[in-house]
Amino acid sequence: MERIKLQENNERLIKEAKVDKAILAIGSTESHGEHLPFGTDTFVCYDLALELADRLENTVVVPPLWYGVSQHYRHKPMCITLSNDTLTRVLKDVLESLIYWGIKKVLIINGHDGNIPPIEIASRDIKTAHPEMGLAVLDAWWQTAGNLLPKDTFEVWNGLGHGGEGETSIALAIFPELCDMTRAKGMIPEMDDNVKLIWNFEELTDYGASGAPEKGTAEKGQKMKQVLIDYLVDFVKRMDRQGWRYEKRAT
């Protein structure tokens, strides 16, 4: 496509582009410690969306959502949050709008943990109402990157943490001018591997970040970004071949 951002297109261009796929990035506005900007989650997932669309055909990136479900992070300035119900309704309305214009292949790239439940609910409701829809979700890129990269890529906690080693690394690779590594610090909570204890973020760390942000580097971040984009390009092309359905095999 000549222009992959929907907001930069017009009626003529979007018709000529014959768009059949859309990518939606969903982030948040919240503290990620004193070393990263409030818009980190959206900056990251929107950058991934744009890089991905640039390597695909007939794909548009719709405007990202800068607000997510962040009540559990609001002990630090300056969190702006939606409720679970509001985000669920917004997502359903966005997806219904895309369906109305004939776009029935959608990939959601999520940048924030609090958005995962609303995305799941909205996606399930849309898929039930529109079974012909091809709908996929990358709900936790930070975990996916850790799964795809060699196990010795990160020094602490497999790179995890809110504003931690992994997220700080990819921030340094994408928007280094907004990062202040002199302020990077976090804490690592002891969490059970099997049972989820529901938390507010202030219970996990004394700062706005968890994990080991001081271990973040642009080199690690570039590796994360590259492995994610390569994987997503392969995934979308594979889905196009499969009609955005799982392949079924007899046992």
C-alpha cells in the first residue's frame, strides 16, 4: 500500500488499495517508572503494527488506542484508564466498523496486560456474531519475544517486568530519545508459578517499574523487535493461505 496508516489515506486511496486486512494496536497511558514515557505500551505495539504492515500486502493499520485498562497501575502519576466494560465496548465497535467496510481479517497487537481480558471478551463476542471473521490476537508480545529468543538473551527474570529489562530494551530500540536510563530501577516480586494472586502494582514494587530495567539495551530490544516482526509476517501469510482458520488433522 502507498500509505499504511488509515488516518493518512482518503476515500480514493483506500478503495484503490483493495484492503482486506487491518491491524489494531492497543496500548495504555500509565507510569512505567521514571525512565520510560507514559505512552510506552502504545509506542511499542503501534511500531510493531506499522513494521508488520509494511511487509504485507493489502493491509492497513488503524489508529491505535492510547487508553487501556490501567486501574491497577494508578498509584503512580499519571495514569488515564478505561474500565473493562468501556474497553470491551470500544473494541467491539471498532471491529464492527471494520466488518461493515468488508475487512474481515484483523490482527490485534496488545501492549498492556490489563487489556487482555477485554480483548478476549470482545474478540469472542465478535467471532460468535461473525463466524466468517478471521480474528487473531498477540496479547502479550513481551512473553512471545522471550519465548522466541535464545534463553540467554536476558539477564534477569527472562526480561519480564513492567518497564523491566525487556520492555526497556525495546523502548531503547524504538524511541531512545524518550528514555532516561539514569532513572531506571525496579524490583522483582516472588510470584507463584501456578496460581495467580490478583495484585495492584504497588504491591509488586516500590517504583513504577518491576523487573530489572537497568539491564535493558537497545541491542536486546532490536533482537526482540526483529524476532516478533519476522514471526508475525510468517503468521499472517500462513493465515492467508489457511483462510484464517486452524488446520485440522485426523489423529
